[in-house]
Amino acid sequence: MKKMQSTIRRRDFLETGALVGGLVFAAPAILKAQVRNSPSDELRIGFIGCGKQHEVLFNAMQNIQGLHYTAACDIMKNRVGATASRIKSRFGYMPNRYLDAEEMLSKEKDLDAVFVATPDFWHAPHTIMALEAGCHVYCEKMMSNTLEGARSMVKAMDASGKLCQIGHQRRSNPRYRFTLNELIRKEQLCGQIININGQWNRAVGSSQDISVKPSILPDEQTLLKYGFGAGTSAKLSLDQLRQRFLNWRTYKALSGGPISDLGAHQIDVFNWFLGVQPKSVMASGGRDYFRDREHFDNVMCVFEYDTPQGGVRAFYQVLTTTSAGGGYYESFMGTEGTIEISERSAFTNLYRESGAVKDWDALVRRGLLRKTAAVSATGESDAIRAYESAPPDRYDLPGDLNKPPHQPHIENFLAAVRGQEKLTCDARHALESEAPIYWVNPAAENREIIHFTNAHLQV
């Protein structure tokens, strides 16, 4: 009996629950993973993609205990080396290094979880590879550069019985979860939400093309092998391939552009907070500054919703040529109050309408809100002020809701792998929220209102 036990692989402990009643395969996204033998047992982690977003995720993992960084992969050798050096410096050991994800997954038989942080057009292939290899997956958003690619990820998650968390990290953010569960749902602080605004405004200086020394970039054969020539029948020079590799977010065959790169985080919050998918979208976009790019450099769109409380219109803009206007936030505006929320606490404010029935000061006494300075009246004449509403009282959220943006989402994923929690943003629910985003660019390109059907939004 002891001999049999000693031959059980570490992953077998993680797979125990996948055999019970077939339920994990029917609805893996809403079930917990299997309980491991010991909460102190290390999870073996692999990385696919070691670029900038990987660094963000890796830095957010530094305070999470019980992890062993087993393997790292990227087609750019310098990036793999940099990741390995960070792990060596911080933890005293070297991970195994790979230049090909398929090779890594075929050789690393005991990986528990894989973090995918590659360009959007590789998200679906890499996620599916990892799921089929028996790993749980954390994949950055967007799920894919195409709706069909995203749908294939949900199918792979269901077929494998493994967990797949998508990187809409606000879903695990304490500030967002408190706002939704305590203030909007329980206290109904906004009253009836009628309108939503959201934006991500980024300066020209932060939107420039990336450039590095050519000597450290992959060669032509590697770039063609891994699809960086996709979307064109023209013969591309090595310089052109390298440009596509470094700035893949600006090419239609490789990404969804700014509306998915930046806007997806916030439009996801619209759908999550309202609890429904939109019924239509209209949009406008332009290549007004970065004129040689394939994607729009700015996009504005309006989603319409039918909710149990009534109709809601949500406006969203993503700008890459100005940082003015308050950075990035989402604003939920209702008959009794407005909640302006952001990952940055400086952009988070709450405003009570002067005629609101709810006693917000009572919520201050209960520790659910903090009172801040009132919004001042305008300096205009009495005649002008006669047409204005009274300035709203201003409030803030409690001060104990701040945490590094990505850390809670990663913690939730790893706790779910250990069987301790449920995922806050599994692939199925992520796709329900992401599906409308795939139609913003077509609506802008064709200057049409897209009225959603099941074919547009179904998982």
C-alpha cells in the first residue's frame, strides 16, 4: 500500500474531484478545484509569455506563499532569461527555460497551473494547450483576438475539467466587490441606475510604438513560425516582422486594438455590475493621430441595456492622444447618487444627489462610507445657477479596500486551484461579458448600430 501511494504524482491530488459525478465537466467554472493534501504543499507554476504583462503578474505574486516557479517560456530568449534571473534573485533557484510552449508543456509533466501572458492572438492556442496538458490556467484578457477563439477556450475548459481564470482583475478587487455587493445591491445607494460613463485616457507619450535593440529580437523564421506575419499576403521584411512583434496591439490580425486592450477591463465592469448583457452598441472611431496604424487610435461607443429596473445607456471612450479628463474610471449614475470607481483610489468618488432619500451619513457612521469635502458651487451669476442642480455631497469608500490591482485576482485563482474558493472570473462568465466588446470595432468601421442576437453574444 505504501509503495502504491509513493507512486502517485502531485497532480493526481489536484485531479481527485474531477472524477466525481461528472459535475466538474458539466460546469467546471462555477465549482471549486479539488482539495489538496496539505495547504502548505507548493503549487508548481509555469509561465507562457515573459513580456511586460508577465512582469506585472509576477510582481503581484511576490507576496503569495506556497508557489514554486518551475518553468518559463517565451520566443524571445532575453525575456526568458530575465524571468529566470528574477526568480533566481528572489527565491534562490532557476526555473527551466523554454522557447516553445508546446515543448514546455510536453516536458513539464507536473505543472499545476500555467499563467498565459502572450499576445492576444496566442491566448486561445496557449490556454487550450495548457488545459489539455492537465493544467489549470490563468489567462490575461482579452480571451482572444476573435470571438471564435474565445469560445474555443470555454469548450476546452469544459472538456478538460480544469479551472480557467481570465484576467479581468477588477472582479476580485476588494473595492469593486464591496461597491457592488454592499453599496449597489444591498444599500441601493445609487437608486435606479440610468447612465454609466467610463473612460481610459492615455497620453501620446504613453501610446508610442515600442522599440528595442534589433539584436535581441527573434529571427525571421521564428517570427513567421509564431504567426507575426498573419493578416497580410505581402512579403514582409525582417524589420516589418519585428515591428509587428513589438507592437502587435496595433494590428488587426493580432489584437482587438485599444477598445480591447484597455476598454475591455471597464466594459466588463459595466456588464458585471448590471448583471446583464447589452442589447445593442453604436460606435465611432478614428485613426486621427497614429494614421499608419490598422486599429483606431480613439474609440467612443454607447451600449444600451434592459435591466429589471429599466433601461440603461453606457458611454465608453478610449483615447490614446490625451491624458486629460481624469485618467481611467467607471461612473454609475443613478437617481439617488453616483459612484465613480477606479483601480486607483484617487479616481474613486461618491456623490449623493441633494434629493436622495437614503441617509448616507448613517452609512458613514456604520463605516461603509467616508465623508469628504462637498462639491463647491460655480462662480457664475445667480441667473446661471438658477438652471443648475444643487451641488451633491461628496463621499469616499472606506480606506481598507486598497490592494495591489492584480494580487487579489491571482490569489483567488490559486485558492480555487487549492479547492478553497470559487473563481471570480472563469472563462464562461468572462466570455459572456467580453462578447459585446468584439462588436465595437465593426460598429465603428461600418458606422452602424449592431442589435445583439444570440449569434453575437452566445458562449
